[in-house]
Amino acid sequence: MTANTFARIGLSLLCALGGASIAAADKTAPVPVASARLAVSLLDVMRASVQIPADGIWGAAGGDKLSDDQWLLADQDSINLLAAASLIATPGTGKNDRMWVQSPDWQNWVREYRSAALDVRAAARAHDLAKLSAAGDRLTKVCEDCHTKYRPATPSDGVSRYPFYPKRELPAQ
């Protein structure tokens, strides 16, 4: 390949990445439905990558004043919520997962979820407890609206939720 070919490929990649980041920032952008399939069900993703960090945000938002470490945890939770937005737009191994992610209703819910997660992230980064509380309330509404349609009273695998992670200490180095 010539240097010119490498330059064109590099420019194409930059344009593609730039477009992807613009779409990620646009709260109304279409939700891309991936052709790949997750190795787990959307139910598993919801429990591990949405429920646990959402519980962290709701707990933090209910506080009076957060420490620096608590704000860092809220920021980490917001990142996990945002990452989950891409995962829940991808079908998993659940029997209804592919049908759900292709549904315009599901895609709208994913957009709303992503937008709420962006609000959580902005509030956590600003260390603004009032905004974190409002974003947490919005996240609650989005989750409840989705659960009304997509979450059965009893999950098919019988697991309602995963337990909270115990605090883990890194060994001294």
C-alpha cells in the first residue's frame, strides 16, 4: 500500500469515529441495532450493568452531602450506566432479546435511558446533588416505563437481582 492509501484509510477512520462520537452525544440519534449477539441475555445485562449502578446512583442521590470518594463512585456508576446503553441495544441470548432490540418502542426506551444516563454523568461530574437527584428520578421513570412492558413479574431464570458487590480492597503494593 502507498502512503496515500494509508492516509485515506486513516481519514476514513477518523471520520467514522467522529461521526460515532457525534451520534453518541446526540440524545435523539437512532439507536444502532448491532448484528452481533451478546454472550448473555439482556436480563443478565440489566441486572449486572444497569441495576447495580442505578442502585448506587439512587443511594447517592438520597444523601445529604457526598464525600469525594462517593462522588467518584457516582461517576463510576454513571459510566457503567452509559456503557450499558450500548449493550441493551444489542440482542443477547434471551429468547425475546432480538425481537425487543428491533422494536421501535425498545429503541425509544434505549434513547431515553441513554439520555438519562448522560444527565447522571453530568451531575456526578459537576458534584451537583440536586441535579443528581433529578437525574436519578428521571432514570427511575425510564426504568419503570420499560419494566411495565418488558420485565415479567418473575424473571424466567428465577433471579430477581444480583447481590451488592462487597467492598473490595486492593492489596498494598
